[in-house]
Amino acid sequence: MLIFMGTVTVTVEDKVEERFRKKVMQKFGKRKGSLGKAVTQAMDNWVEKEGKDAVSETIEMLEKGINLGGITYKSRAELHER
């Protein structure tokens, strides 16, 4: 199985980097690849959370209803009357 990996170069505040590196060492140790593993996990968690937030917002809008203006119909049959 081939696994392709991308390279991301980012700039973060020194304090954030320091705290992150400490947590990485506590969880994964000083092994090669630990930082990349932790960043991958953090990015994956963030993407997952953002996706759930979008789904939650969509469900909330559907439950609440959206005012699109214009003519309203009481039933589907009324919409298709000719």
C-alpha cells in the first residue's frame, strides 16, 4: 500500500509551538516522526470537527426553516395544481 504525504510549512507563535512540542513528547516521545504524527492528528481532528459543525448548522436550518420569500404553499398538491 502506497501512502502519499504532503509537506506543509506553517508559522505559529513561539508559545504555541513550545506547548505543542511538549505535549507531543509526552504522548509520542522524541522518536522521529512524532511531530508529524501529532500535526496530522491535530489537522484531522480539526477537519472532522469543522465538518460536524457544518452538518449541525445545516440540520438546525432545516428544522427551523428558511424564509425564501415569495409565494408559500400549504401542500405539495397545491403547488402542482394547474
